[in-house]
Amino acid sequence: YNFFFFQAEDGIRDAQESRGLGDVYKRQVSTQSTWGKNCLNKMFSSANIQPERVPGKECVWDYPRPAICEPTPKKLKVVFNGVTIAETEKGYRVLETSHPPSYYFPPEDCNFNYIKKNSKQTYCEWKGAASYFDLNVNGKQISSAGWFYENPTEKFQPMKGYLAFYLSKMDACYVNDEQAKSQEGDFYGGWLTDDITGPFKGGKGTYGW
């Protein structure tokens, strides 16, 4: 079960992400069976992945794959150029193995005076086609500040039309008044908070996780 063999053999380009077959392989064996767990443990060892499990915190390596969405009662807020763009206690979060959660805001809790859809699109194997939007706040502009799913796959229908924001492009993003940190890399949009442990996918050398 050589993780690096599977990664090296892959030539797939999906949703602008360079993704190794190690990722596909892990998804196939991510089951509750003893065989599946043994395969994952061998992959962790080959790739030198050491999940950080701390009592009272969530480890991203315990999140599922395929990804899921779930409602969150946490207070979420996005600030750009000194203006609150979105604020809600009725959001959703998406959970997937190795990723910190990405948060989605209902459209009624977003300020569309500053938000404009652009022509960019990507495709997620779990959620479907993603559309993107720009922000223009008092003369300060940012392109592709976030994304949403106009017609997501069946399991993600509850968050249809909900907006997600790239934390790295915002002034600040908050989860229950804690200022979150951005997931590494220029593609994923996860938010890191103190109650989440890694290691996290996104940085250099992690795209095959």
C-alpha cells in the first residue's frame, strides 16, 4: 500500500487541484472495517502523517470522506474594508478528511450591495459546479472573494445558494467571536479555529493527502 506509488501514477486535474491517486485510494478505504483502517494507517505512516488528537477538540482526520455538510449554530462573521459583509447564526459547515471546516452563509444574511457574481466556475466532485463572486466595498475591490453552489448535488441541497468566503482575502472572519485563521494554499477555503487540530491539507507537499 505504497502511498507515493499511487500519487506518482496520477495525472488527473480536477477543480484546479493537483490531486494524487493517494487521495482517491484513501477515500476508497476510509471505512469502519479493520482492513480499511489498516490501509489508512499504512498510508499515514508512508506519508508521515501524524493526526493530532486532543481531548475536547475536533481532529480533521476524523472528518468523513466523502464530504458532508451540517448546520452550525455558531455565530459567523466576515469583515472586508471595515464593513461587515456577512453575519449569521444559521450557517452551514462542510467537513472533509484533512480539511478545516469551510463555512457557508445564507444569502439573506449577506450584504449584496457589495457582492457581484463573476464568470468563474470550478467543479467539486462532492458538491457539483461552483460559481464565484467579487467584492467591491467603498472602492476596494477583490476578485473571486468567495464561491457558492447554485445547484449542488443532492446531499448538499440544504446549502444551495449559500455563500462561502476566502478568509485569506478578507480583513477578518470570526467564529463565535474568535478570529479564525486561513487554511494554507490558494485553492481551499477552510477556516482554522482553536478547537480544530490537524495536520491540515493545503500547504506545500500535502495535495495528495
